[in-house]
Amino acid sequence: MKRNLIVGSTLVCAIALAACADMSASQQSTLSGAGIGTAAGVVVGAVTGEWAWAAAGAAIGAGTGYIVNEQQQRQKAAQQAAFEEGVKAGKQQAQK
């Protein structure tokens, strides 16, 4: 029974991750986090015998994936703003 649950969960995660092609970066990150969290939860559930770990792992993984993606987006925006400010300052200095 446990083997079937593990194989089934792994198959579901693989299919879900394969469907990421038409998703935004945020959606991909959230789904990937959920898949990784589910896999970790299934492993813990197999060891402890409590399968609620799979659901908890999925929720924690999805939240973490979303938060990490949002932080990366903020970092990219800050880098782009700093780059544009540097270009602007360089152009002003070149005109002098």
C-alpha cells in the first residue's frame, strides 16, 4: 500500500511539473515548491506512518516557492533600476 502511494505521488508530481511550460515564473516556482515539498512530505510520511506530512510539505513548499520567486523579482527590479541610474549618470557625465 505504501509503495503504491509513493509511486502514485511521484507520478502526479512528475505530470504536474511537466505542465509548467505555459506558466508564469511565479506559477512555476510555486508549483515546483509544492512538488518538492510533497516529495519530502511523502518521505517523512513513509517513515512516520502519518501521511498528513505530504499535505504539509506541499503547502510549505508552495509558499516557499512563491516567496523565493517574489524575492528574486524584487532583486531583479532593484538591479535594473541601479543599472538604469548608472547609465543615466554616465550619459550626463559624458555630456559635460
